[in-house]
Amino acid sequence: MTIARQQVLDMINDLPEEVDIDELIYRLYLRQKLEAAEQDVRDGRLVSHEDVVRETSAWFEK
């Protein structure tokens, strides 16, 4: 997945004057994951709340 240069620049401009490199890497990573999740939603790759409840309820029956 790619990100536009302007989006990276906007992200950098929103950071404080001094920032830890790990924070910058984390924010880029998070941005990538959010973009991928939004694409999944647009493509219909979803799991309904009901399905999640049904599947995870079995974890607590033991």
C-alpha cells in the first residue's frame, strides 16, 4: 500500500517540533493499517457484529 507524499508531509507538519523516530514510524504504520482497513470496508470484506459475538462466545463457555 502506498501513501501520497502530501499525506506524509501533512502528517509530519502535525507533529510536535521534536518527535521520537519510533513515534513517527508508529504513526506511519498506523496510517497504513487504517488505510488497509478502510479498503477492506470498501471491498465488502467485513465480519458482522453478530458473527463476532457468535464466534467469540464459544471462548467463554469453557
